[in-house]
Amino acid sequence: MTMPDHDGKGHLEREMRPLKGVKDNYHKTVLTLDRFGMGSDEGIGVVNVIDWLLGRPSKR
């Protein structure tokens, strides 16, 4: 579990950085409790964990 930074953007970048370094063809997804910033960043999906657990489609 990570704590959000004061600007609110640092924690997402901290979670994405290791995944961006993996060069394979597997789908990667970051699960978050946030409702903002959903979508995709360089092919890595960012999905709300509640939506993911309930099987709701992601808004990419």
C-alpha cells in the first residue's frame, strides 16, 4: 500500500514506473481506490478496484 503524495500525482507515477520498465506483451493493470486518473498510460490500464471487483467495464 502506498500513501499519496501532497500533489496527488506522485503515487501513481511511483506505481507505474516499474510496470513501464517491463517490456513484454502481457496486459498490465494498476488497481486504485481513486476515481480520477482512470484510463491508460503507455498501455498500462488504471482501473478503480471496486469497478474491477464488480466486473464493471473500465472507462478507457
